[in-house]
Amino acid sequence: MTERDSRVQGIFNRINASYDRINTLMTLGRHAAWCREVARRAAVGPGQRLLDIATGTGVIALAARRREPRAEIVAVDFSEAMLDSARQKPGAETVTWEFADAHHLGYPDESFDAVTHGYLLRNVSDIPRVLAEQFRVLRPGGRVVVLETAPPRGLLRLALSAGMSVVLPLLGRVVAHDRDAYGYLKDSTLGFIPPVEVARLMAQAGFQDVGYETKYLGTNVILWGRRPEVG
């Protein structure tokens, strides 16, 4: 684990109690709906296996569980505090919660039918390595669905950037009592690569049929792709 990874891990271990509340406030209540859309696009069927990486407080994993009660849902994170929060939620006993580093997934090749994650890529030190691991654990034909932030673009770029620079640290101080942690989240959001570049990296990792749809004035995005079928 790099020094940056250790710092990010420490931040998420500190903000687990306020994470859902601030996501809801920052997205005007849309975050849960986007997580449900990620689960829907993953389209896990009865008896199939889903791996939700960087599960945080488990919003995507639990949405997938509600959508398909007969699937096997494995949710992982490298923050034990986040996993502890996820395990307290209604329905959590039907999901397998495990500690894992997205750079080194401890699962066999071709062992999942779908992979999902929310706000993972902006927080890792090696995006190509993380995407390669997801490709490796997916079965041929398996789907990957991603929820990410996106740096503001276009005419509203300056206004949105200025707003985020004020609002996120303020929410961190008032709600989470941790201005520094939410200052990092602001910087990682504004400094992250645009969706077209994420899509390019996904294609470079081997995923096909890569596409994306932006949300919330272009500040969030859902991306998807699939591992090619054999032959």
C-alpha cells in the first residue's frame, strides 16, 4: 500500500459515521437513486455473484440485494470503519462483507458475474491496476458498472468548482467535524480525470461496449462495460 493509499484509508476510517448524510446533502438526495441504477445495470440474476468494491456503507451492495434476493453479494472495502457501518444496516446479514484492497483482490480468476463500485477510482493510486483486477475476477461476458465523480466542465465549470470548494469543506466541518477529510474529497473530485478518460482506461483494460451517462450537471457519472465472451 502506498503512502497515498494509507492516507485515504485513514480518512475513510474517520468519516464513516457522516458519509451517507453528506453524500445525500451534496447530491440533493440523488445518491441512493444512482446506486440503485448501478445495481440495475449490473443485472445480477438468481444464483449469480456480484462483487461490490469500495462498498463504503454498503449502499450499492444492499441495493443489489434488494433487487435480486437470490444472488450472492460480496462487498469489500479497505476501511474497516466503513464496513462496520455497512454491517449495521437492515439486510446486511444477507451480504458477505470483507476487507480488501482494490489493487490486489484476493479472489480467483473469473469468479464473479458482475463488479460494481462507487467513488473508487478517484481514491486509488493505480487506476490501470485496479481495472485489471476487476477484469481478472469477472467471468467472460461479466459486467462492470461504475459510479464516479467528474470534474465540472463547460459553462458552469467555474461556478460548480467554486461551490464545491466552499460547500464540501463546510459540510465536513459542520456535519462530520472533519474539515481536512472533506477538503481531501473536494480536491480528489475536482482533480479527477473526466469520464471520457475513465472510459478510455476501461477499454484499455480490455472491457468492451464501454459507455457512460453523466448526472447532476455533469459532476457525477455512471460508466459501464463488459468482459468479452470467450472466443
